[in-house]
Amino acid sequence: MALAETVDWEDESRELALTCEGDGCILWLDGRARRLLGGKPGDAFLSLVVPGTEEKARALLAKAQAGKVTGWEIPLVAQARAATVCFSAKPGAGGRVHLHGLVMPEGYGETVRQLGATMDEMVGLHREISSQKRELAEQHASLARAYRELEESNRGVLALHAELADKADILKRAADVKSRVVANVSHEFRTPLHTILGLSKVLLDASDGPLTAEQEKQVRFIRSSAEELSTLVNDVLDLSKAESGTAIVRPEKFAATDFLSALRGQLRPVTAPANGVELVFEEPPPALMLETDQGKVAQIVRNLITNALKFTEAGAVRVSVSEGDGTAYFRVQDSGIGVAPQDHDRIFEEFGQVESPVQARVKGTGLGLPLSRKLAELLGGTLTLESELGLGSTFTLAIPASHPEVRELARIENEPRDPDTKDIPVLVVTVTNDETTAFDVLDELKADPRTRGIPVVIVTSHLLDTEDRRRLAAETEAILSKDSLSRELAINRIREALQKSGMRERRFES
């Protein structure tokens, strides 16, 4: 195809391949390279590049003679206009170089616009899901109360209990599916967003030549939009994990002084007074130690600090920590615009924002405070607000200095045991992702004479069909629903199972 002929770029493949001598003389081009670049065997590879980038092309050929090269971007003249081609190359026989290129697409701005429209749809879907989840939670709580009442009044109505448990499982599964949809969609946005951020950085770094003032302005707009979308995606993912119960708490022991020192270092760029606002970290009690998830505590406090700085136009933002009755109190106090009492609950709602002149100037997703409150609850604590309009705000994170899981493990480890008693072996199998796991464990226990007589209790949050439930009931002592299970109920059900199996209880621990 002659160079002057037009080519529909949308219908043409963007891949091309060619082979060069070490000095850059082209030995072979595929059809796409001929059509897009207008080159032919015998031409110099450097004659195809945009003037001013010949040294970069020579460097590519030199590196490729020594070994495999990937992700090397060279601007070429394609169809009488400049186009960036991302090359991978490898050495060939006799000092030759094999090149494979991909013409980078144009129109980053349109990509960002499409991502923005899709994110708007996702936000609407998330709001709808949140409303449905609240309704499902209320229905689930109602079913759980009915379940407990039936358990206390008539333990013989097992069929009705199973039906209620199945309905609760269905409701929970529906809520989980919707949460996974939001999480998966958000996760899939990360790859194109990272690509846009990476390519825009390459353009702003001017590695392929300087941009015009208008081009730089547009690229910075693209990058700014992509960063906002990336922040929203990350907040939605964290919030979905917290709401679905998949967030993991990793307790560790750390000193409050070290925690605030590290936080001060992370926020160093905004610690100096700017526009009349100063960020102040007050010294904590030197002996204050915490044993909880340090990363989640840091995430909450950072959210509170950045939020306070956004809405404070003069004065200071103060960060402090104290302890009382085994509880650590992190406070972020500002001299900002404050929040009216009727809006205190609204700012903790997902995407809930209060209209104000300052709000119109600052950027935000409306997810920081709802996410922070969810994380506080995950840590066994609370996040509260004291504020009046025009008088600043004080956010207080109150969490156990030692996470409840850590305290429970310590209690079990330190509990004295009576040497004259013998523990009754009871195996509790918790079914998480796949109900067939319980059958595999039961088969292994039955196959070993040493474990064949151990009573087994199944705890599950999944819906079991009639056949699976019948089989588990025949091979175990009890089947308990995780969603409506309390500690006392679990102990009572297992004790009943042991008595029914004819085993005499001498000692039982939860």
C-alpha cells in the first residue's frame, strides 16, 4: 500500500514487526509495518523515527543486540504523523535485531471520560446496593430474633429452625453477591487507571520531547482526573471489604509515641504552616502501648487529619492520643467551618456531603468518614463527632488499647486448668467457602480408628440443600448457623449434643 493511501486506523492492527542489522539497516518488515510506516527493506530504521529521537532509537538497537528488551517507547512517523510505538526486541543471529511494536492508542481524555461515566453508574449501583443491604440486614435481624425465640420456646421444632436459617443464608448470600459485584468492578478499574497514570507521567516527564503548553495542560488534566478516579476506586474497595466482613485485622504491639512520630513523617509536606493553618501533633503519654491493627488505625487518623485540613481555612489542626480504662482515644481537633448538629449523621453516610462554600472548593468522594467509622467498628471501637457550625470540629476515635481478639487469646492461655479433670474432645468444623469441606473432614475422621469417636459440630453460614443437611445431620452431633450464633447458644447446643451422644461432660470450654 502506498504511503499516500489512507488507512482506517481503527480497523488496522496496531502490531508490527521488523528485523534490522545491528547498524539499523532494515532487512524485513511485515505487511502492517509497511503500511503504517511506509518503510521497505534497505531503509534505515532511524529514517522512520521522529526527528530528534534518533539517539533513543540507536540505544534500543544497541541494547537489543545484548539481550531482550521490553517496554521501550519510540516515536515513529506513521501515516505522515507522529505515533508512539512500544517496542520489545531481542537479538538474532549475526548481530541482527528482531523488533515487535505496538502502536499506542490516542484519545486518553475520551478514555477518562468513559471511565468517569462508568464510575458514576457504579456509584449509583453502590447506593442502591447499600439501601438494599440495610433492608436485608433488618430482615435478617428479624429472622435471627425469631430463631432465638423458637430455640428458647421449643427446641423440637428443628424443621422450622432450618427453614429460617436457610432464608437468612439466602439473604446474606444476596448481600454478599452485591458486595462482590462492587468490589470486582472497582478492582477491574485499577488496571486502565494505572495505565493512564503511567502514560501521562511519561508524557509529563518529556522523555520523548517537550510538550506544548496546551498539551501539558491537557495531560495534567487527564492525570488529575485519573488520580481522583483511582482514589474513589480504592475507597470503594476498602468500604466493600469492611461491609462484607472480608477485611482482616492484624494486631501488633506498638507504642503511641512511635505511631504519631511515623504519622508526622508521612504528613511532613503539610506540617508546615500554609495559608494560616498549622498541623500540630501533641506528645502522647510515653508509656502508652497498643496491641491492635496499626495500619487500620493509621488509615483512620490520616483520613481525619486530611479531612480537617480541607475544611480549616485558618488556625490549627491538633492531633492527640490519650488512654483511660483500657481504651485509647485518638482526637483530631480543628478550627474549621464546623458541622451543624442536624448534619452529624449525614457526613458518616456513604457519599454524604454537606453543602458549604468550602465544600465547593475541595475535592472528596464522600467515602472517607463512612470508611473510617467501619474500620473503627472492625477494631472494636467507635468514631464520634463533636461540632457546631462555625466553631470547628473534634473527631474522636475510641478503640480498645488491646484488640478483643488479643484479650480473648490471652484469657484462654492464662486460664488455670484443673489437673484432675479431662477435656472432652469436641471438633468444631467451620464451613467457609465450600460446604464439601465438611464431608472431606468427616471422611478422614471416620477412616482413622483414633478419631472415629470424636463428636463433630458443624458451624456454617452457607445454604445447604436438603440432601447435604440430611447427610451432615447423620454424621455429626449438631449443625449450627453462624449468623445467628451466640457464645452461650453454641455452648448449650454442644452440651446437648454430648448428652445425646451418651458422653458424660466433665469439662467444657468455648
